[in-house]
Amino acid sequence: MQLEDKEKRELLRIARSSIDSVLRELHEEVNPGTAQLQEPRGVFVTLRRGGELRGCIGYVEARLPLVEAVKEVAVKAAMEDPRFYPLSLKELGSIEIEISVLSPLLRITDPQAIEVGKHGLVIDAGFARGLLLPSVPVEYHWTREEFLGHTALKAGLPQDIWKTDQARIYSFTTETFSEAELHQVH
């Protein structure tokens, strides 16, 4: 899926508007948008304040139409990320929103096939699952092996479980865009 700029802008508008509506205790109807925005897709919404992470939540699997998934995970990133206090209305103006639309997951049997900066990872051991977006290892200058280890740690698993038959490794790509990139005023 390759989104057009107008679709990206619409998803960013929906994310910001959904958070604003929840903070103001209003009800918002979402326009269904284009056919592409109605396709079920996995998606993550990342909130940053002054360049620092302020919330990030998403759906790995394509559970809902993209437009509905963005609405839900934007609010969850603002209000339910357990690493942060819920976002306040006062903070909303200083938050930058980034959206990552995920490709379907692809099972990886050879870790050498993972490209740092291109692939995101999911490590699944049945009872625990960890995910890191493609931008994370680039931000921290990790090698492929460090990326695998940190994804395992994110799941609460031993860092080297990816080397065993106990874990399944999946990769995915993202189409990532932000308000700053599209010069959206908020």
C-alpha cells in the first residue's frame, strides 16, 4: 500500500482530532475516507514532545479499517501508554504525531535476511510477544543481533531466545509519516 499525501494528511488529522475529542470529552464521527483508508492494516501511532517519546501504541495485525485503527491507537498512545501519564489538553499543542502503517507480518527463518532500518521485528514465544519498529535500531545504532536481542527483551524474554526454536521471528515494513514531514500545522 502506498498512501497519497492527502491520505497521510487525513490520517494525521484524524489522529490529532481523536485525541483532542477525548481530552475535551467530545464525540467525533470519522469520515470513512478513500478505499485505501478502509483497508484493514496494522498501525502504530507515536507521540513525541520536543523530540522525546511521549507515547506509542499500535496494532500489529490488521484488525480494523486503517482509518478506525488510527483513531483508536492515537487515543491509546495519548491516554494508555503505561510508560507515561495520560496526555493533557495543555500538552496537545506541543505534541508531534507520527503514524507507521505496517505491512503484513512475514515469518523469518534466517535472521540474516533482516535489514536494519528497513524491517521491523516481532519475536513471539507463544506466551510473550515483543515488537520494535524499523526506526528503533537506527535511532540507537544497533546491529542486527542487538535489534533481535532488544526485541526479545521488549517481550520480557531472554535476550538470546531468538537463537532457539522457542521463538518465532517475523519482519514487517512500515510506511511512516509525521506532521513535521507533511508540514501540518496543529
